[in-house]
Amino acid sequence: LGDLPGHLVTAPAIGAGSAAMRSAATGRAPQNWSLRPTQPPRASVEQKAAVQAECVYRTGQRVSHPRFGEGIVISSQINGGDEEVSVIFQEAGPKKLMAGFANLTILG
């Protein structure tokens, strides 16, 4: 909006957004806005190890599913209190399964 002439940009007269709109029209950020993007905190090595320790299925394990047949685990992670297991099955192809519902059997 900073590239537009000021007479073409109008701000609403009411609401919390009006000050922000005026600031956008002038090209200046409001003082309470942070100009730095925020990022979620990264998991530490210890946290990753703790999550990995909870996983039952490991990359490279051979598993069997009652419907999809035999496959190989390509990844596994804890998700919402359950383990999400990605498996490539010989016949059914790639699938993402929740271990609590999938009824997978580890073959070796």
C-alpha cells in the first residue's frame, strides 16, 4: 500500500484496525508491531530422543497389516498421543496409519 498515492487509500473510521490501516497507507509499521518474523521453538535433541524412544515402529522394519499385507516402515512419529506410521506396502503402496488402530504386526 505504500506505493499507492495517499488519496487512493482510505482507512475505516472505527475499530482496532483503523490505526493499522493508516500506518499501512503511510508506509510505516505501527509501533506495537514486530518487524521480525516469529518462529516456533525448535525441539531439543533430548526432546527428539524422548519422542523417538516412545515409538514402537522403526524405519526399515518389516510389518504386516490384515488388509494391506506386508510392507516396510519408512517413518514413525508420535502424533496426538498415538504413533503415526508411514509404511510402503508391497501391493497397496504407501499408507499413513495410526498404530493404535492399524493392527500392525512387526515381522522383523
